[in-house]
Amino acid sequence: MQEFTTDEVTFTQSDPGCPELSYNTYSTLNNPIISGLYYRLLFTITMCNDYLKQTTDERLNDRGVDDALRANIQYYRSETRFLRALMYYHAMDMFGNTPFITENDPIGTYLPPQRSRAELYSFIESELLELSDDPHMTEPRQNEYGRADKAAVWMLLSRLYLNAEVYIQTPKYDECMKYAADRGVTVIPEIDLPGHMLAALTAYPELGCTGGPYEVWGRWGVADDVLCPGREKTFEFLEGVLTEVMELFPSEYIHIGGDECPKVRWEKCPRCQAKIRQLGLKDDGEHTAEHYLQSYVTDRIGKFLAQHGRRIIGWDEILEGRAPSDAVVMSWRGSEGGIAAAKLGHDVIMTPNSHFYFDYYQSLDTDAEPFGIGGYIPMEQVYSYDPAFPELTPEQQKHILGVQANLWTEYVLSDEHLEYMLLPRLAALSEVQWCQPETKDWNRFIGSFRMDEIYSQMGYEFAKHIFGVTASYAVDPEKGGVVMTLTTQGGAPIRYTLDGSDPTASSPLYKAPVTIGESCTFKAAALREGMQTPVYTRKFDFNKATGRRIALNAAPTLKYTYGGASLLVDGYRGGPVYSNGAWIGFLNEPLDVTIDMQGAKPYSAVIVESLVEKGEWVFPPSSVGVYLSDDGSEFTEAALMSVPQETAGSPDGVKPFKVLFPETSARYLRVVARTVDPIPAWHGAAGQKAHMFVDEIIVE
């Protein structure tokens, strides 16, 4: 038994090495405002500190300390820092506007040397920011004061910032708003609702359909648990949060999200179903009653904000039902949602992930790039976007307010990383927004590009791909291979190799398109004085279908058609990113192609290479069929393979599906791969159609 005493306060502890500390009595000291919780925290910190002093780094490195104990001790060290920050936070909260550490105050021994609330505020802030990156705070942990993990760190840090003006008379949000306004920028906050709310549900489980318990996710994605619109408390919570938001942000617009909100909980929730009946909502063939329930949430929050002179922005999912007439729609799933919104009279901001998601890679050589979420959007793709749509009337076109790029920072680790993802793509976005159609020209833009000189002078990190090689290639059935065309900015000399080695000044000089007729690793580089430019690399694996004529019998998804059918016989494997232009996507139609195998040696197998990314609703084919013909009109089934259904635990990635059949020399080969419809019940998008992506059809 160990005893800890300070004046009139006595605590006991059964085991000085145990984090489950207890107390038996407490009383106030000279300052009666100190609470029992405050002393309990003080006691815990004192005991933990005493214990942790004995567990030095030298002892932790002792081979006699097993990994589990070592990890536990490291966590307790971090937890102690968090509890200390929590104690200081409560102390700052209780002591009004006066400094609270005095010469004769015994608790001053355990506080930092600061003597003012502003200094203490800075101390707490720095501690929490360090803990937010602490790898030992990642696992959900519980003690008698609640959570002590990263979720708790961020919740306390958010509360600290929200009350900055109260604690230290330094309104940080006001400073940010003024800084932005002085530079012509309006900061628009987003409170995503009713989905993407797991953090709120973890803190307030009574706002969910099931009542919890909930856990903050340690991964990204779309969770089935969302706010329950059948509970009136949900709207009280949202109005309270948005009231605070409006106090902090003076912008006319408030973004309320509305994206990626599964309806599976609502379908089974008695309160939600009662609300649906009360509102008279029904399925109508286009949308379900649950979609219209989300429209009710959007409309109600929109009216609340309108009463305060604000206007809502929502992602294009808010069109799935009835969006409020004055809502601004942000179109991110391509341009289709924005076009539909403009036709309905909504103002629109175009931010399609096909062109303007700057967290996507800028190069297909992802191993040489900073770590990213995936995707592929080079600078020329950004520049190619045209926000004028021929299907809109001049009056409807006025509703297209402009374009926006999104740089989500889940994978961005530093300011330098952020600058690299932004630049120079931001320059291309600027021309999309502000350049007149008659002067917008890629060759003019890239040929006169000098922004790199400004970036360098200002010390910014930026991608140099535009100074490297821009390559394009096409399948040439006459030559039975692919033809590679290379260009570079400013006409610098380009050298290339076919053996996988990096080009040097002695490598072949590119003068005309290069024909590739067999498997190889093609590399090319623009050799510039004083600048190391990226090496373009493309690995080709030829098979009996590579370079042959191919025709689509069914239309792919327009957004994911890219180079069309020839992508399936170009010898290039697309890798794990479905939006990099090397895959073809299908949703409403199957993959259905015919390949002309004239002159090929006998073959007996077809491999369809498909990508699986279940979190993105991307599934493998449900079946693969092979059909043969000598005249291209009458086909006979050679084989039909059913593909086992994916499970929640099956791995994602690129998967080959091989179909075997008796050896044949048939001239025409037809391959049909059908999509998954519906998505299985275990998935968050159960009942929906699945996307299917194919990058290569291999014939052996």
C-alpha cells in the first residue's frame, strides 16, 4: 500500500505500478474552487509520474522486458501526458481570468512554470498537438475519466480551440477569418450530415438509430451508422452545432455535406420508419422513401440556416430526392450531377473527381511519388476540363458558378507534401476557371510555362512532371503492336531505352514514333541542364491478343471509357488504381468485346484481369464467358465460368479470372464478363449495382 498526502488530502494506492488508481478521501485546500475530479487527476498524474520515473528508456531496452509490457509502459507515459493536459484544462476552466498558481499553492509543484492563462493555454495546445501524432495513443483505451486515445486528444483540442476566446481572450477563429478576408478568401465550413458522423455518435450515442455503442473508425470509408432523423434530439444537436459554427464563420454559405449516407440503419429503425409514415414519404421508382427522408433532413437544416441569413452547399447526393431550391450543389462524382442540378435551377460548383481531386497521383509511377490515396490526374487532365456544357441553355449555364479542386489531406504528411500535390496543377485549374475559351490552349500554356521559376524563388515544393516526357501510345493492328509518341515542354532532347535501363545521353535519341512489337520495359527521359526530370516508364507484356483489332459490343461507363476497347489489348497492366486511364469501367452493361485473332497460333485460355476495391463499390465480374466464331456473326459458347462472390474479408486488388476451353484457331473471339448486381447484403451499398473495371484481356 502506498500513500500520497498533500495538506488535508490523502489518497491510497494498492499497487504503484498499476494504472487503475483509486482514492479514498479528498478535501479542498486554500482555494475552494478546486474540484474532487481535479484532485483525482492530480493524484493519478503524481502516481503515474512516480511509476514512470522508474521505467527509463534504458530499462525499456532491457531484453528482460517483453514487448507487451514495453508497449503498455509506453502507452502509460502518453496517457499521463494526456491526463496532465486534461487537468490543466479543467484548472484553466475553473479559475476565471486570474493566474491561479501562487507561491503557497501546493499544486504549483505539478504545474508547468507558466504563470498566466495564455501561457498555460499554449502549453496545453503544444502537448495535445504532440500527442495527436503519438503512435502509442492509437488504440481505443479507457480509464476512469473516459477515453485516453487520439479521439480524446482531438476532442479536447477542438474544445480548447472553440473556447480560445473565453480562456485567453485570443479568438483564433477570428484571426483566421481576418487573415483570409484580407486576401480575398472566404472560409466556408463544412459539417457533413447526416452521414460521416461516427465521431459525433461515439460521443453522443443517443443520436444514432441503434443507440450504440459506437467507435471512431481508425480507417477511412463509409460507415453504415449515421444520425437518426427519427429522433428530435438529432436536430437539437445539429442546430446547436451549426449555431456555434455560424458564430465562428461569417460566410454566407455553410456546407452540410450530404454525401455517402447509407440508408441501411434507417430501413430497420422504428423511429425513422415512423417519421417516414408521418411525412407521407414513399418509394417512387426513382428514389426510396429513405432517400426522401434525407431530403427532409437537408430541407429542415436548410430552413434553419436560412433563418440566420445563411445558404447551404451540399454534395451532389442531395439531388437524390428533393434538394431545397436555394441549395448550391457541389458536383464531385463527375459532371453529370452538376448538369442535372443546373437544369433544375440550382447554382453549381464543379469539382469532379475525374479532373479536380488533387489528392490523386500526378504520375503513374506511384512508387516514385509521395504516398497518396490513389487515382491519377496529371496536369493536362486538369487543363482539359471545359465547364461550358452544350446540353445546357445559356440561362442554365449561368448557374455554373465555377470550378474547385479538392485536396483532402488524410495522406498528406507535411506542408511540402501539400505544396507538391497542389503545384503546378493549381496553375492549370486557374486557366480552366478564368481563361477565355478562344485563348485556352494546352500547347500555348505548356510552351510558355514559367511558374516553376516563381515556385523555386518562393521555396515551394512542386511536381516536375511537365518538364519530363509526355507519352501517348496507340494500338496498331497493322503492325501488331503499339506505337509510342513522345513530347516534352520546350523541345528538350528525349532519349529512350527498351531494356529497362534509365536513359542517358548515349541512349537512342527520339526522332519519330517508336513501334513496340514485343514484351519490354520502355523508358524515356527529357535531358535538361540543371534539372533532374522524371523518367517515363511503361512495361509491356505481350500475349496472343496484344495489338489486335478489338470492338466493343456494349458501352462502358462514359466516365471510365478512356481510350476505349484498345486498352484491353495494349499489353499494359493498369495496376491498383482504377481511375488512371488504363482501366475500362462497366456498370449498366457487361464487358462484351470481339477480338479478331486472324493469324494467331492456336489458343485455349482467356484471362480477364479485373480490379477489386469493395469500399469503392468495385467488384470482380460475376461470370466470364468465351464464345468463338469463324465469320464474326454466329458464335458458339466455348466456356462459361461463374466467379465466386466476394466476402467482406476477401482481399482487394488486381485479380485474374482464367477461363479454359479446348484448343482452337477460331478467328473471332468474343469475351463477355458480367457485373455484380446486386451488391451483396454484407456491404454498405447492398442492393446497388457494382462497378467492374478491366484492364487487359490475355489470350494464351
